[in-house]
Amino acid sequence: MSTGEGAEEMEEDFPVIGKAIIHEHEEMAEKLALVLYALAITSLFGLYSNLKNKPKANLVSYIATVVAIIAVFFSQQTGTTGGEVRHTEIRTNSASADSKTEKITPTNEAEKD
């Protein structure tokens, strides 16, 4: 996130990229940061619970595992949206994806027969 602002300033004026795609990536990165902060706090609490042999230490470990799985999901989403910033071919709503699919027209059907 510390390098994202500088990169955003350079990239947002490119005609293919646009501010909406960068904003989507930025939003996912912020969500990921919140989940990672929660994971850090949960992990520290779990470490403390294990060291002090608290009865709910196993429960905290399970909670940390669930939060870690959620963090992996948000990491994947952040990486994908970051890749979409520069790689237009992987965007789900890109025009290049539409040009790769062949549309059947009456001319094409006659050629196939």
C-alpha cells in the first residue's frame, strides 16, 4: 500500500487503464489490510494463550486459521485486480475477450456447409 499511491499517479492517466480499475484494486488492498491486521491480532492472542496454557487456546487457533483462509481469498482478489490494471486481456469485461469469440452469422453458416 505504501507504493500504490505513486504507481496510481503514473498509471491513472493511461487511456486503457482508467481510474475505476485502479480504484477497485485499491479497495481490495484496503480490505486485505484489515483482514491481515485482524490475523495479526488473533495470532498474537493465540500465541499468548498457548504460552499461558489458557483453556481456549485451541479455539483461538481455529479462529486464526479461518481468518488466514479469508486473508488468502482477499490476497488472490487483490492480485487479480492488480493484474487487471496492466493486463487488459484478463479483464472479464474487456473488448479483447469479445473479439476472440466467433459470432455465427449467416455468411459463416454458409461457409461451414
